[in-house]
Amino acid sequence: MQRKRYSPGRVPGTLLGLGAGLGVALGALTGCSAAGTAEDVTVDAKAGSAAVPVAPPGRYRTLFEPCGAVPQAALRELLPGTVALSDVERAKALRGTAAVTYDTDRRVGCTWSADTADGGSHRLVLDVERVVSYDPTVSDATRAQEVYTRKQLAAGIAVPVTPTPTPTAPATGPMTAPASGTAGTAGTSGAATTTPPATTAPPGTRTSTTGTGTTPTGVPSSAATGAPSAGTPSAPATTGLEPRLLGGLGDIAFVGDTLGSAGGAGRQRVVSVVFRTSNVVVTVEYRQRTTGTAPAPDSKELQDRAQNLARLLANRLEE
């Protein structure tokens, strides 16, 4: 039997077909792998672009030292009883007592007090809170506004309700005059009446049933109506000195004023000025107590003194 001649460089047909098949198979595998990688990259890119927006941080990161924030001259005016004290006692009274706190970058406070010669007394309490939001979608200033709103409602000052306009549905046919003695939807001129705008309460509040304002969950409705609840001293009746919002003090501010008994025939008036600047809420509480037949503390005098101190502290925050 004659053998076939072997020629160098030639590949038998069987081997050639096998090599071609392997090439196609490898090409297919490589193509699938590349396509899968491209899709993975596309999915990852889309996932990375859907980032949740982060609310801006508050303006303030630290707080000032409270007992040293009030000038000595202002303290002498707020605490007239210190005039009759000895130098050592006066210095101690004007130094104040710092509030107990575990984080002076979050909350600080100080208290001063002095008795008067007629048995009365004056007391000043300063509270400064820096509010921090732990929700990345809610800003520190928004959380601070919530703290401020609770204080405002507790002082009997209702939060204004923002009306929401309701669009009027377009007429689908000719207008007809209403029947005699009934209220229709159009007058003789053919103009349709509009639905009264609805009102919406801020988040975390419920509308007062008296229609005078809103009150947060857990706060008595009397706080929204301005009427004192049981056991709460009555507010001053003088027009212009009632609890109210204040202008030109921080981002938003109010003054509260209550008058009650202080044992026996004594009277006590408590004035609070609260304001918010960005994520800091400042509360100035100034109270005076009288005894016996002495007249009740003057509302205007205490409010003026408390507001002057609040404005001084607002300037202190701007430094």
C-alpha cells in the first residue's frame, strides 16, 4: 500500500476543521464575557448616580460660655437687689451658677438671683441649645425650628396656618342662574364662586378645634388658643404686652408673659424671650417676685429688660 506524501506546512483537513471550531468557540466565550462586563459597569454607574441629597449643616458648631456672656452692668440692672450686698456677696451673685451639662457644645445655661430689701427677688435664667439633626435629609436649622415652635405654642402663641389655594374646576356648559331663594354657583354675571382655601398645619402639629391655631402632638389645646390651662398663671391683659412674636431678633422670636401668685399675698411675673438663629435656640427667662401688699411686677419693665438682654446675646452669636 502506497503511503501519502507528507508536505511540510500543510495541516490535515480534520485538524484544520477542529482548529476552526475551537476558534469560534473561544470567540463566542470571549464575546459573552466582554458583554457581561460592560453591562456590569453600566449598572454600577447608574447605582452610583442615585445619591440621596444631604441637608446642609447648621451655622454653629460650638456655643459661648453662658455665665460670662452677660455684662456686669446688665446684671446689676436685672438684679437690683445686688446693690445692698457686700462686695463678696455681690461678686458671687453676679458670677452666676452654670447649668449642669454633659456637652457644652450642645447645650449651656446659667442662673443668677438676688433678693430685694422688701422681701422680693429677681431671678434670671439663660438657656442656649445648639440643635443637631441626625437625619441627613433634614437640616439642623429645621430641627431647631421644631424646638422653637414647641416653646412658642407652650407660651400660648399660635402658629399661623398657611392657606393652600384650591383651583376652580372649569365650567363644562352654559351657566344657569340659581333658583330663587337658594345659593347658586354663579350670579347674574355668570361668574362662578370659588371654594374657600383649605388650610394645612405644619408637620408634627394638629389643628386646634377652636380655629385659632395649631398645637403639636402632646401639647394641650389651650397652648394654641392663648387661653391658660388649669393651674397656669394668666397672661397680662394690657394691649401690646400680651405674648406675641417679635421682629428684628434672630431668625424668629417671641415674648411670653405670665402673672401668678407666689405664696400668701405675693405675686410673681415670669417673662420669657425666645429666639432662634440658624440651629441655635436661646431662651431668656426673667422673673420678679413681690411680697405682701407690694404691687405686682410691672410687665413692660420686665419685658423691656428681657428683650434688651436677648438682643445683646443675639449680637454675641454674630461675633
